[in-house]
Amino acid sequence: MNTELFNTLENKIEQMLEEMELLRMEVTELREEKAQLDQEKAQLLAERQNWDQKLQGLLSRFDAVEG
């Protein structure tokens, strides 16, 4: 009986260790994905800033023509 309980406990521990390893791998993948998304966000913000500057330049030119 004790051997059976020990084997059951051993199996549960092995399953838990496997699950932990899978979760570690998932965390690693999610961190990599987040880093990529952060990089894309920074690029998009830079592009938006560029477009905002261009738009402000055009609006200034319109103001100059009207004035």
C-alpha cells in the first residue's frame, strides 16, 4: 500500500514538473512576443509622430496662404 501511494505521489510530482516546464516555455514565448510588440509599437509611434509633423506643416502653410 505504501509503495502504491509513493508511486502515485511520484507520478503527480512528475506531471507537475512537466507542467512547470511547459509554463516556463510559454512565459518565454510570451516575453519574446511582448518584446516584438513593444518594438512595433515604438515604430508606429515614430511613424505617427512623423505624420503629425507633416500635418502641422501643411496646416501652417494653409494658415500662411489664408493670412
